[in-house]
Amino acid sequence: MSDVTTAHTSWHDWLISNDPVSRRQARLGQLYRQWLAFRRNPAAMVGLAIVVLLLVVAALAPVISPHDPIAQALDKRLLPPSATYWFGTDSLGRDIFSRIVYGTRVTLVIVLLVVVTVGPIGLLIGCAAGYLGGWVDTVLMRITDVFLAFPRLVLALAFVAALGPGLENAVIAIAFTAWPPYARVARAETLVIRNADYIAAVRLQGASQWRIVMKHVVPMCLPSLIVRSTLDMAGIILTAAGLGFLGLGAQPPIPEWGAMISAGREQIFDQWWVATFPGIAICVVALGFNLLGDGLRDVMDAR
Amino acid sequence: MEQPLLELDNLRVDFHTPTGIVHAVRGLSFTLGRERLGIVGESGSGKSMTGRAILDLIPHPGVVTADRLRFRGQDLTTMDKGARRKLRGRHISMVMQDPKFSLNPVQTVGHQIAEAYRIHHKAGAREARERSLAMLEQVQIREPGRVYDLYPHEVSGGMGQRVMIAMMLIAEPEILIADEPTSALDVTVQLQILKILDDLVTQRGMGLIFISHDLHLVQSFCDRVIVMYGGKAMETLPAAELADEAARARRHPYTLGLLGCLPDLDHPRAELATLKRDPAWLA
Amino acid sequence: MSTKPAIAVDKLNVSFGDSHVVKDLSFAVASGESYGIVGESGSGKSTVLRVLSGLNRDWSGMIAIDGGVQPKARDKAFYRNVQMVFQDPYGSLHPKKTVDDTLAEPLAIHGIGDAEKRIGRAMAEVGLPASFRFRYPHQLSGGQRQRVAIARALVLEPSILLLDEPTSALDVSIQAEVLNLLQALRKERKLTYILVSHDLAVVAHMCERLLVMQFGRGVEEMTARTLAARNPQTAYAQQLLTASEGFRRG
């Protein structure tokens, strides 16, 4: 017992040390301190728990789900929640609980694909525009304005009309309209950062503009990017659900939560469980990302 | 013997942070009469915290305790928040360092002075305006009518500070706490502002607490000086003694250290003396 | 012995939009000299440094470093020769970079090897303990940050250092330490300094000659001795001197 506690305290001391002896110790120490501050925020911890739960469920889907999510059983249609079918069955006799569990994978794929493409692109465009100024700034910002003008769902409809419905096309459609705000915010932050003395100092060392933007400006914009991405995830989930609801996202039989709500809307009064459980899942996950994002903002981006 | 304006005994300001307690002020005691009292110290000495503690402006998680904290005999520690708030501005007022940050950028300066008056006195808009204009004249602003309608970003640093002084003195407080009032100003402007402050304080028989890091300035402006370090008072002495060579033997080593490390036009040296901090001073 | 001044400025004019911030300024600084520029806010003194350092490119006139006339955009060789220390210790270090990162950056930009040794040496020279090497700026005090800024300026081994109010944001006791450090470094490395300050006592202590500026113009150039003797020739310089003596009642 004492070995475990001493091991813990010595890790803690190593991370918390005010005199780190290596770059790694310094960076890990910083992250650890942020974690300690994050941990003090109960709402943020709830958000983290929900997101972790999402990841675990997605990873262990085959282990957790009691039934095959796409196996149809037409004699077991629209059964209410019971011991066998925890959340009941839908209009094709498929177990809703298993579909929700597998649906976490679909949700995660959409969210991660969008955020991973949109964040870096928006950041680079915004920082370059903000730092270089002049015609580069004008051109990049007008391009941003063009994309900002498109309403997400309308653009998605256009994509579907052009390319056909499907998960990948839904992701592309969402990504196309999600990046402009990141570019704008990164540009606004860069405009302030570029007047700082520490940027002047690095200019005075003869650094190229590219080096300054990538190594000095971008790291300062990262915390707010991470926070915004996390908060945005909730919105992306809702947009994907909306597309799914319209039949434009993942196609049957893929268990996408939005499509599941849509499929259940005819039966919403008599067989309420078909639409309600996917709806609750969307709410909980969106809430989880929001709480996590708020907690991250307090720790990383405090104003 | 007149009752002192302010009596402070064993003032403590502690901040209860998640990582431990920070003792910003530890056991400070002094009395203030109708005089200019300077509080001098470096950053972290607790001098600004002292000013804010008197006005009950210490934010959470700060806690203020004192054995005695009395304004003209009234006990401030047992007063409720509302009564304490009424004292602020009306009887004890504060001028801060940078008018850029202490004036509301979206209101004209005249409006802010008039508002300061109306918070404490029942007066109509016209009367408040008249009094504000009169106050602007008292702080040596030459065209009060024109300046009344200017916004804070349209006035210079020195004028902004004069507006602050007008705003803080219009309700005729008995005590003024000035926290680094001239540190953001050019040297020539500093002296003009100090003269205005000096005249007003003398005319009205006020007590002035002048908080600064500038030992030189405090020594030439104030009557008495408290030297603070690490939240404690190292010594309290008449201001004239700071410049007095003969009185050096009586000085606290910290005060001597501070005086010694200043570059001096009249006594050039190859190297400046540095302060050797003795941990015993913090005990 | 080289007669070319380390820094020569002739008829320098700088304008920001409508405001003419520096007007027809001319002065010269000899190699190894410490030259002060004194003035109040709006005098243009900091602008002069920014123009000299190449940060500001909107100027007209002539600037020569070691005899070579400088174009508006400077090259890497210039930056190995001329460096600057900024006023605000809380803004001049990148918040997300350790001391090690900050000192390694100029070496990496110029492709200078044996960074390990150079960084260790730079830290020792400015009196920073080796244990501070991987600290972040928020873990350092104002005086310590300024030492890092000085180390950063010196790691490229320049011959000219531009100092923009390097101690005005520091406590008096820390100021004394930093000024002593700057003096020692100048002697050791035979550096040329231009020190900009509003504090006459600091300038008199650190510099041999100084220029008083007001509203963008050079008002008077004098030696530190003239300043100490309180013997200036212009009324404005006398005004600054009187103001620096403190408050006078009556």
C-alpha cells in the first residue's frame, strides 16, 4: 500500500517540480498542472466521463451489444423495452440498444473526421492571413467569406444531389462549412499576437515569415482551437443527426442516430422508444462535449 | 488631540488559493491623521492590498482580518456590507494608477464625475453638472466646458488623471487613497498632478495615503512614510529623515538597501549596490 | 583604430500616417560606447530603436552600421551583429516556450552548432542557475525574465545592443542587479549600447553621452558629466533635470 502511494507522490513531485531537467519533463509538467486544474471542475469531469464513455462503448461495441445491430427479425417488430431488448426494437425488429451502441462508432467517425480536417486548415488559413496581411489576407478572407455564406444543410443537400447520399459525403459537406469560423478566430488572435514583443524578438533573429507563423504564432492559437473544436463537436453531431434525419447521411442499415430518430417519427406516440433513445443518446453526447469544452476553456484559454 | 481619521491594528490579508494560503499583508498597523502618509514598497510588498483592504475591495478568495480597523471611531470590521459601501467614495476614496483602465470608455468624463456626485448626494442633473464643472476647474483644467464632453480616449494621461481626481474628490471624502497615481505619467506631468493633489488635500484638511514604489517621490511629497516588504512594515518614519544622512544609523537595513541601489545623479558610482535580502525581515 | 562610428544616423524621418514621429534626427555612436536617448512619451525615442533594429521599415534618411549603409529590410548577417532587449519582461518571452527553447531558437535560425554549450554559457553569463533551463516564463520573476531576454540577445554574439527601457518595469532592487549585469557584459564583450530611457539617473549611470529628444527632435546632446553637473544648455533639458529631483512644495 505504501509503495503505491510513494510511487504516486514521486510521480506527482516529478511533474510538479519547479526545476525540470528536460524538455519532456517541462512539457509533461505543464500538462499535469492543467489536468489538476481541470480536475477541480465537477462539470468538466462529468463531460470528460461522458466522452470517455462514448469512446469505451465505441471500442467495445461487439462485446457490449447483446444482439446484432443489423439483423432483422420481422416477427419481433416494435417490441417495448424488456429484459431481452433493453431499449425495445424498431420497425424491422432490430435491437435498438445494440444499434445505439454501434451508432457510437458512426458518431465518432463523423466528429473526428470533421474536426481533424477542419481545425488545422482553418488555423493555417487564419494565421497566414493574420500575419502576412496585405493581399494574402484579403484573398484568404474573401474565400472564407464565400464558404461562410453557405448554410450547412443547404450545402449538404447540394452535395447529395451532386454526389449521392452517404456517410463520406455528409462528412465532406459538414467540413466545407465548418472551417470558416476557425479561420476567422485564428486570424483575430494572430492580429493581436503579431504585435507582441516576443514576435518582434524572433523577427530580430532573422526568422522567416513561415517559421514565425508555424513555430511562434500557431502555438499561441492552439488552446483556443482545441477549445472551439471540442465545443463544435456537439454542433457537428447535431448537424450529422439532422442530415441523417433527412436521409442524407449514413444510409441504412448503418445505425446512425439521426436516421434512427427519423425512422421512429411515425411511431412516436405509440412506440415512443424507437425515436426517444437515439434522441437521448444525441443529447447526452452533445452535452458531454459541451461540458468538456467549457472545462478545457477554463484551464487552457482563461481570459 | 484630535481623533485620528483611520486606525489600523494588525491588518491581515490572506488569499486562500487551491495551492495554499498566500499572506499578502501580515500584521500591518498605523494611524492616519490629517496628513500625507506614504506607503512604499516593491511589487509583492502588500502596499496595494492594504489600500484595497481599507476600502473592502479585496476579491475572493482574499480574506481581511484586523484587530482594529476604525474610521473616525467607527468600527469597520463590524459594519455590514451596505454601510461599508456607503463609506466608499463618500468618506474614503481611491485614485488608481492608469486612467485608461479606471475610466469608463463609453461615457464622457463629465458624465462620470457627475455620476460620482449623484451617487452620494441627492442632486438633479443640472446641479451635478455645475458641481462637476467647478471640480474640473479645481483640478486646473482650463476649459472645463469643453473637457466635460470628451471621452476618456480623447484626453491625455495627465488630464485623465486629473479627471480621476475630480471624480474621486467631488463627494468630499475625508480620506483619499492614491495607489501609484503618477506612475504611468511623464515626469513633468507627474509633478503637476502631485501639486494639484497636494493643494486639494491641504485645502480640505484631508488625510492622504500615497502608495508608491518610488522612494524618492514619497520622500519629497509625504509627511510620514511606511516602508513595506513581504506584507510587513519594516519601519515607519518621518519623510524628511529618509533624505537625512545623519539619521542613517537609525534606518532599517531594508530601507538602507533600497536607498543604496538607486542610481544617483549626484553620486555616480561604478556599480550599483544590490539589496541583500535577509530572511529575518520576513519573520 | 577604426574611425567609422558603430552607428551613424543622418536626417532620420519617421511618420505613421499623418503624425510625424521622428524629425530630421542625426547622431553617431562610436564603437564600444554607451549612448543614451532620453525623452518623455511622444518624444520618438522608442521609434528610433525600432527603426535602427529593422523592425520598422517606414523611414527616410540614412542609417549606417559599422560604416555600411543599411537598406530598409535587413539580412541575417545584420541580426547577428545587432540585437535588442525590450522593455516589458512579461511580453518579450514567448509564453509557451521554455528558457531552453527561447535560447535555442536564434541558434537554430542561424544554423549555429553546439547549441547545448552555448545555451549553458549564455545562462551562466546572465546569472541564471542551470536549473532554470526548462522553466516557462510564468515560472520566472520579472528580473529573471529580463535576464533571459538579455541572454537571448547575446547568444548570437552581436557587437551592438539596443536597449529599450530595459529596467523600467522592474523593481528598484532588481533594476540595480540588471544594470550591473549590463555594465559587466559591456566591459567583457566590448559591446556598443544604445539605451533608451525616461529615467535620467539611469542614463547618467549607464551612458557616456546622451541625446535628449522632444516631440521627435533631438534637442540637446551632452555628456553624462554635464548632466551630473546639472549644466545643460537647453531649457527643456533643464526642465527634465528639475523634474527628476522630486516634488517641491511652495
